[in-house]
Amino acid sequence: MSEFLVVTDAQGATLDDLVTMHKSLVVSGSKDIKWLVYGAVPDAVKHLQRRWSFRRVRVVATADEFKTSELVVFLNSGDGLYRESLVNVRETFRKNATADLIYGDSAHPTGIKAEPLSFVRRPGWSPERLRAHCYVGETLVVRADLVASAETITDLAVRHPHDRALRLTEVAKNIVRMPELLTMAKSQDTRPSASLTAVAEHCARQKIDATCELDAAVPSVRVKRKLTTEPSVAVIVPTRGTSAEVFGSERVLVVEAVRSLFEKSTYQNFEVVVVADTPTPQSVLDTLREIGGARLKIIDYDRPFNFAEKNNLGAMSCESDLILLLNDDTEIITSDALEIMVAMFNDPTVGVVGPMLLFEDSTIQSAGHIFSPDPTDLYRARSPEMAGPQNLLKVQREVSSLIAACALIRRDV
């Protein structure tokens, strides 16, 4: 049994591309490689088989060798394996005995002599982000038995990389990111690819009821889940009725926060619980009651300031399915914001959902957190039009932490 079977859809590949790929395999860190150049013209296969290094990289033209291989590497035509990368692959599988799919980082040519390469450092496993674009890269290393449970190897070979990644990760049980370079890419473009058809078919297979739309400029696919139920939401708003100048005029912050929900939101199965410090002006409380009517309750809070306790009191006063923690200086901008967040809970593994937050001047307040070592808001004060590395800011994704100024939480979390 061979250690690695590298699989490439070689239909339309030039001989120069194949020779370059072959050279990369020779120095990839394994002396036990078979290379399936699927769809390559016979003369190209014969040329590769005549190369001096054939004994280290055995070029085959049929998928029969798949049955006698331990690991399968899907490698795009024109790309190569980074030098000694299979040494790191082997070590990653050794350290992660239950891993059945590995992805890694990639190097890309820049066309700049002084800095010939740029590097894509990929984040950890994020299934929601993979629905948006193929952020895991186009080179995947998988156990042979996983391939067999997904589809025929030749069918996988010719699929769009985004499609292939989705199909393989659907059946994988342990997906591991290798924090090392795996691919030497041919293209200068470091953006992840995206396929609308692949994502729509994935959603159908996974029974995700959603509309899928391609943003070709990014590129990415927006998966907007449809509401299958309308769970109740309790919006908890701690306040003391503070006023401030916003957009050039004096405003009572909590009033505008609550008003934005009642007047703008397309999702209306919510109640609002205002936890108000005793000094909150009576006029503010009266205005809130006018806006919210029977769907708004006010809890008087007469203790020293304790933000966590105020939120907990609000949550304990209601029996909703979901709880939205909302700062009193936070308003919704897009009318379907709450609807989109609620629909994310169609996935039973989701515990908390939050949006990107903007400042008054429309720059980013928070797009998630980074820890370096203290938590810092990601891309604070940057333009919301900014895409971020690998189009990070243009896609829905799992995060390690989000800001609680607007956080929708499953009650049983």
C-alpha cells in the first residue's frame, strides 16, 4: 500500500504545468507517492513517466491505485506541494490520530522581485464560513476511506474546489488545520474561490432551508436561512435614560434603541425588558411605554451599578426562547437584522449570534474579537467596506468571541 495518492484534474493542463507539479511532488517529503493525472493526454502521461524521478513519484492515469493508498491529496492543476509539506502532513496525522481531513496554508507568487511570495495563513475549522467560500484552500489531504464514503475519486477530482471541500467535510468527523505551508499556488490571487451551485446543492443535502446568493465581487455565497419557526425573543436593555448628541441632534439613547426595533424590524415576535436605574427620568419611561405598549416591561433597578446583574434580572423576568442582550446606545440599521440572527438558530449547534457593529460615523466598532493577549475588537474604526484578509469581513463565520452590545443567545446555553 502506498502512503500518498495525489489526484489532479489534468484536463486541459499544459505539459509545463504538469512538469512543474511533478517537480514539487519529488521534493514534497515522501518517497512513496502515486500521482493520478486524471484526464491528461496520453503523451503527457508518457512524458512524465519517462522522467528520472518516476521511481519516487509514480504517474498513473486510472483511479485503480486509489484502493491501495492510505492518504489522498487533491491538488489543483498548476499548483504544487510546498517543499517537505508531506512531512508536516504525516506529523499532523500522527498527532491527531482521529483526523480524517487536513488543510493547510499556501504560498502565492506576487510578481514582485523583492518579495516574491505572499502567504495565506488559514484559520481553524469553520463550517459556516466554508459555506460562504472555500477558505480551507484548494489542496486537501484526506484518508482514503473518507473519499470512498463521499463520492468516486474521479468525480471529486473534476469538481469545483468549493464543491469538493463541502462534500468531503460533510462526511469528515475530525477536520484539522495544519499550521504549515501545504501548497505552492500558481495564481497570485489569494482570495478563496466560491461556487453558488456547490453551496445550493450542499444546503439541499444538509436540509438547510435557505436562499443562496452569489456576491461575485468578493467572491462569496450568502446563505440566508429561512425562518422555519418564530421563536420568542426577549430584548434585555439596561439603561439609566442617558441622552447624547447623535447624528447632530440630542437623543435619548434607550428610546431610539427600542424605537428602532419596533419600527424597523421585520421580525416582531419579541418583547422588550428595560432594566432601568432608579434615576431614569419618568419622561423616558413614559415614552418607552408609548412605543412598546404591552410588549414592553420596565424593571426598576435601585442597586449600585452591576451590568451583569441587570441583564440577569431581565432574563429571569421572561420565558422567551431566545435572549437578545442590547446596549441602550445600539440601534438596528437593516430591517432584517433580527430575522437573520434568529434564523441562524435553525442550526441546533448555534449558541450565540451577533452582527458586525458600527459606530455613529459608520466605521466598524466590532467585527468579532482577537486575543493578543487581551480581547480587542477586530477592525475597530475601519471602513465597513473593507474586505479584510481572505474576505473575512464579507462572510458569515464562527468566531471565538463577540461583543455583547448586541448578542442573541439561546436561553438554554
